[in-house]
Amino acid sequence: MRRRAVLAAVAALGVSVLVPGTAGATAFPTRFPLPDGFMPEGIAIGPWPTAYFGSRADGSIFQVDLATGRGRVLAAGPGTPSLGLKVDPRRGRLFVAGGTGGDLRVLDAFSGRTIATYRLFDGESFVNDLVITPDAVWVTDSDEPTLYRLPLGPCGELPEPAQVTRVPLTGEMEDVPDVANANGIVTTPDGSGLVIGQTSTGKLFRVDHRGVTKEIDLGGAVLTRNDGLLREGRNLYVVQNRVNLFTKLELSADAASARVVGQMTDPRFDVPATVAAWGNRFYLVNGRFSTPPTPTTSYDAIAIDKF
């Protein structure tokens, strides 16, 4: 879907269409209430000012206009979680990692219609996060030492279910039983591989397309409870959930090494799970993992200035 068609579709839904960095963007709210009991996990933002949130409770997708803070349920959930989310802006699609459901769903980002569902693993799994590359979608599983690869056609065509492959993780990343392992995932700056975070150890790993892992040299730093990852150029941003930290690293081009160049917290952090960006801000969703969930538990996402 071309940019003009995307913007036209967004405008048709009544969502504000503003260019990042314009004066209008500076007036955006900095807190975004989500439905009570929603239990959010993932957040995704495309090139338009709309955020998508996934529910750990039932897999519903909640859509929020960043310009106004108003939201609506875009898609009812399947009864299993919606965790990592990514927008495919050229085609107006939303990819959704299904957690314990063991699947990956593809939704229309404007209507919420389910385009496709892929069963990735039968049995105990935790399909957690994903990244979209020009020729594939790569998905992590925090329970299984494997990545899932969905090949994309030359024009982004979705694969048949039989074309989805499992890529075992080998090399230096050791699977730790009964805890979260591979979690956040991004591409390397030079595009030659992937970067994944291992929540259980606080380490980051470079992964080639065969699944061979090599620990990234962080200069002695440990990214305790690393969760969602976001890369902008050679800057890698890491959400550290239960320790309420947000850390900025500078990666080498091939992601063989990285150094911490900034770190922050915020009194509004309440176990942030992951991050997305639009304009001059980062948007983090508060997972509140340490708060017992009830149907009336409140949840939100917050905005901070980029650093």
C-alpha cells in the first residue's frame, strides 16, 4: 500500500494525519489510558500517529490516536494473548505474536480484519516478539530455543502455512529452562543479521539467518530483565521491565559490540514492557507485571522525549 493510499485510509477513519516533527505533534498527550483489565504487552506505531496495543488477557487489539489520546477496540481477541506487534506500513498490515497461543496473526491495520493466522508451534510455547525485514518476518519464542521465519514474496505476499520454517538457535546463547529466554528482536544496523535479547540473563545476541548466535560485547554491562527492543540507525533502545529502566546503546554496524550511552527511568514507569517511536517521542506501554490483574486494574502507556 503506497504512502498516499495509507494516509487516505487513515484519514477516512477520522484519525489525525500529522507529519512527525510539526508543531501539532508537540501538543500530543503524554499519557494514554487503556481499558481496565486490558493487561497490555505490545505496542506498534506505523508512519501515521496511531498506536496499537495487544492484550495479554484475551488478545484484543486496542487502537489509540496519538494526537488526541482517544482509543477504540480495533479487533476482538481470540482468547489467547497478543504480545509483540509490528506494523507493515507499505501494505497496511499488523503482525501479532500470539504468546501461549503459539501462533502469529496478520490483521488489516485499519479495519482489524484477520488476514491470516499461522500456527507456529503445537505444545508449550511463548511466541513473543517479531521483526519485519524485506523478505521475511522473524519471530521469537521465549520458551523454545528457536526462531520462526515467515518468508515474504517480492511484493510482500504472505506465505502458505507450509512455507513457515523453524530456525533452531545454536551457538553461544544457552537456553535457560522455565524462564523467559529470547524476547525482543530487531535487525542489525548493516542488515546482515538480527539482534535478540535474552531476558533471563540480561544479555544480547547477534543471530545470523541460520540461527547461529554470538553474544554481543556490551563492555561489561548487563541489561537486567531486557524486554522490548527498538533500533534507530546504530542506536539500540532496550526496555528493562521489572527494574523500570530504559537504556540506550550504540551498536557497531554488524552488532558485534555495543556500549551503553544513556539510561533513564521515569516515575510513571510501572514495569514497561516495550517501546515504539513516532516523531520526537518514544511511547512505552506499562505492563504492570508485578500488579495482580483484575477486571478493574488500570493500565496505560506513556510518552517521553527522545534522547
